[in-house]
Amino acid sequence: MRIQSAEGMPAWLRRDPALKRHWRTTLYSRNREEAVTTISHFLAATPGARRVDVLRQCSSAFRWLEDHDYQVLQRLLPAADRRFGKRLVLDL
């Protein structure tokens, strides 16, 4: 179960800086682990998946890693296919 934000943090936890820091670290680690697991399981189940497929099927995990740990996201994703990044140019 993912804890979304500090809004769920009790008042007594907010007042103690050491506990608050521990809570945030644990929250970050748990969310990161969940996102990595979600994307890894999807890629294992669909070997030919492209980056856009991961984005469509695992959007919350993709976005969380994109915002919080971009390097891990890049290591998880399949290599970018350069053909899909080019625009069609028509000479009329």
C-alpha cells in the first residue's frame, strides 16, 4: 500500500524532526521499491514492450520514478528506438 504524502502523517510525528526524517526516508524507499517492482513485472510479462507501453500500462509508477529517481527509470526501460522519434517530412 502506497502512502501518498505527508498529509497522512500524525501531528506527533510532524513535531519530532528525527522521526519525521525517518518516516520520509521510509516513505521514499517504499514508493521507489513499489514503482520498480511494478515496471519490472510488466517488462518481464511483455518482453517486446517499448517505453511508451510502459508509460501506458504503468503510468503511476513511471511518473513517480520520472519525478523522484530518473536514473533508475532509465536503467529499467528498454532502449529507445530512434525510428519512432523522427518526424515524417513530406516534400511537396
